[in-house]
Amino acid sequence: MSATRLPFETFYREVFLPEHLHPLNIALHVAGTLAGLVWIPFTLSSPGLWKLAVLLFPLVHAAPGLLGHRLCERSAEVGDARWRRKDYPVWLFFVANHRMTLERLCCMR
């Protein structure tokens, strides 16, 4: 099955979760996702700073997860910046990261 036709559930269970096993890496991903979600209202409520806030959003949202991969789950094959991979669409990683955050916060897993 082609990577672009891979169902999300299969991608999440067989690709994303096995690359996110270390507790510190998971905690940093959750922290970055939550920081990004808090950053959105801050951006919208900062009339004079909104351009800077929009530019900083990727750093606030993604940097903790990238740090988690750098410190805990490095992969010479895939690299630390998983979202730059060409074997799966970027949106799969984005959605999977938010799902993992929701699952961790709701104690579903």
C-alpha cells in the first residue's frame, strides 16, 4: 500500500507511535502542542505583535518535540525533524501529534 493511501489509524499505530516511545520525548511533544494551542489566542489578542507571534508559532509549537527527538529518540534513518520526511504527508504527523497529546491528557493510553 502506498504511503499516501495509508489509512490514518494504520499510520498512527505502525509509524508514529513506534517513533514516540520515550516518556521525555512524549512529554515534550505534549508540552509543545499545548504551548502552541495557548499561543493561538495570544497571537489573536496581540494587535501590535501579531506578526511576530505568527512567525514564532512554529518555534513554540514544534521546538519541544524536535528537542525530544534530538535528546531521546534520534534516528539516523529519519532524522530529528520528522515532519520533513517525504515518505508520508506532513498532515499525518500534525494530526497524529495532536491525537497523541489528547490521548495523554485524557489518560486514554
